[in-house]
Amino acid sequence: MTIQQSVHAIFNQLENSLVQLSDQQYCQKIDTLSGATIGEHVRHIVEMFVGLQDGYTAGIVNYESRKRDIAIETSKETAIDVMAKINAALLNENKSLVLEAGFDENSDALNKIPTNYFREIAYNLEHAIHHMVLIKIGIKQVSEIVLPDGYGVASSTIKYKKVTTV
């Protein structure tokens, strides 16, 4: 499976869970998520991929400058639509990029880190899975939706569990 196919599969899992939530559940503040909503976590996942796509042409990716679009965190339909657009855009060729990132909350200085498009897709995929486990916790707090066993679990963990439980 290619990295793009893996993103597509994860987005399908995420979409399948979102369509089962009510709008109220999607936007409900959840104490176990430090008051965040499922929608806020979805927005965060989606906007990281949008940041990568936005930086592709210029060759500079800066996730810190993402839009933080309230429509994504308050509308499941908007989030699903943006995920479909991301899936279509993931067919770009691999190329060198520069990641701009600040690691000091007291400074505006940005580090410039060499990277490439496929590496950043891989980062965003793992990042999405991490947030999906948080979304899974939130879903269990606000609904009775049954999620697939691998929801929010990295493929390496799934492979490891298959080997160790045999």
C-alpha cells in the first residue's frame, strides 16, 4: 500500500465515524479531551494536510501558519469535503521541501529543516492516527458508535500485536 493509499484508508475510517455522529456530538466540548471537541481534533488533522498542500508549490511548509478554519471544526460536511480534496491532491510527485518550524513559544524565529513531500505525508499520517485515538476517546464519551479495532492505531502497532499474540 502506498503512503497515499494509507492516508485514503485513514480518511475513510475518519469519515465513517463522522457521518455517524450528530452535529451536536461533533461540536460537544469533552472534559476528557481538556474541553476540546471532536471537530477541533478533526480540523487539526485536516489543516496539517492542507498546510502541506499549500506549501508544496512554493517548496516551504509551515504548519504553524495554518488557518484554523472554524467551519471545519463545526461542520462534519465541510471536514469531509476538505478530506476529499486532500485525497485528490496527494498525487503530487515527491520533491524536496523546507519545513519552517518554531520550537520556542517566546521567539518568532523559525528553524528551516530540509524534508520532502513524501516524508511530510508520512508525518501527517502518523499525526492523524494520533489524533484519531483522541477522537475515539471523545466518540466513546458522547455516543454509542462502535469503531473498528484498528481505529486510531498505527499500522506498526497492529502488525506487532499480530506477531505477539500468535
